[in-house]
Amino acid sequence: MNCELALGASPLEGGQIGRTLGKMNKDCINNVIWIVCLAMLFACNQRKESKNASVLHTSYYEISNLLRTDSTAARTKFSSNFQRSELDSFLVDNDAFLRNDNLSPVNCDWYCLKSLVEYNAAVDCSIYIDLPSTASWRMNTTIKKELTSWKEDFLKELRKNDVLSSPFRKEGMESDFRAQLISAYEDSNYVSFSFYISSYPAGAVHGMYEFESFNFNKTTGERLSFYDLFSVDTREDSVLMCDLITESIGMGRLDHISVYEYDFNLNEDYIVFNFDAYELGLYGFGTPRAPLNRRAMFARFGN
């Protein structure tokens, strides 16, 4: 069909042309649906170690990225030619992790937990900050300085936005800032603390939820960065690490270029990557945590 025929067609002929084009569009849509279905089938991987051999474990990340030319799934299908059984050695039972991820008093004999409780009348804001106190003055100072900076930044935003005059703020509604300790760990080499930070400006639709973790060299008290613990030197390394994190979470899309920016903390069995609200997408995704086997991670990526 050429352009001249289409432009010079009668109303009846034009209707026929429209129906023909509509059928062509439907055919294209159907083809796309088939391609996506085939891609999903291709992305389904059966875990060799699964107790139920009929269960297929599908990575959200693989499906959502498979048709992108630069996607992790298309490029590497779990990079480094790792076998599925090898990749499973990094993954852990998330339910077991959640059951054991607590601040049991029996594990807290090497630090004391103090709390800073304040009320800022100028912006009508309640403040609560956990402050662990260890034998290291350097660690204690680093934590207090950073969490205090979080608090001051939040109060500054409240003043800047004149939260007391907000038309959405109801009578008696307070702003709130909290930095709560959720994980504490010590061994012969490392000390690790992780905080869950919530901030709510009165009148907002919802609060903001974020993580701030502190990993220290136990001997020196120096705060450790991602590169102090991990060696991620190549694109393949960073893509693999993102694949592992995404498998652990089971949702979202990670940018392998910024893997070094992800918040993480340590405990005896796991390296846990923590993600703020909105960091993986919609607010409804929450603040997921991705535990990975510590021994396997250090064996593959450790310095």
C-alpha cells in the first residue's frame, strides 16, 4: 500500500485501510507479547539444590532487563560463567536471616546503648537517636557526628519549608526524626553498626526511610569504605555483584556502575546490603535488605 492510495481513498476505502492497519498493529502487539513470553521462559532458572525440583525460580531482574541490549541477563546470564550451584552458595535463607537479625542482649556486652531524646520547639519536632558506646572513642565520635548531621539536615529542611505553616499540617501533628540501631556486630577484625533512619515532616503524605551503616577496622577504629573490603575491579565483577544482590531481594533494578555506593553492614554469617525508600523504584517497594553469604562474598570479592 503506497501513500498516494491512502491519501486519495474514499471514506469506504479509508475505513478498509484503517481496519487493515489496525489488524497490522494487533499482529505487532501479539508478536511482542510472544517475544516477552519467550523471554520470561528463557529467564526462568531451576535451582539444582531446590527441595522441590518442579519449582522454577525466576529473577525479576532477568525478566525486566532481558530485552535491553545492555542488560545484565543478555550480557552475562550471571557473569563469570558461574554455574547456578555456585551462585546459590552466595544466597541465604532470607526467613532465617530475618529471625536472627535482632539486637539480642546476650550479644551486646561489648557496647552500651545510649539514647539522645530531644524536642525542638522551633519546628515542633521530636528527636530520638540511638548512640552505641564502644571502647573506641574514634568509633563513637564518628557515629555521633554522622547521625547528628542527619538530624541537623532534617531540621534545616523543616525550617526552610516552614513546616509549621503547612496547610496540610493538622493541629497537634508533630514532625519526627529517629535513628534506631537495628544491627550490631563485632569480631576480631571488624565492628559494624547499622541504623534505620526515619524522618517525617508534619503534614507530609508519608515519611522517608533510609539506612546508615558504619563498618570499622576494630584495631584502628577507622571507618571502612566499600573498597576497603571489596575488590570490584571490572564491569563483570560489578554486574555479578548486582545480580547476586537482586537475586537476594527478588525485585528492583540495580545500577552496577554505582555498586560501591550501596549501604551495607556485616554480621557473623552475612554481608547485608540495605536500600532506602525509592532507591529501587516505587515507594511501595519499601526498604529491602539483601543478605548474602559472607564467606562466599569475601572469597569472590574480598580484598
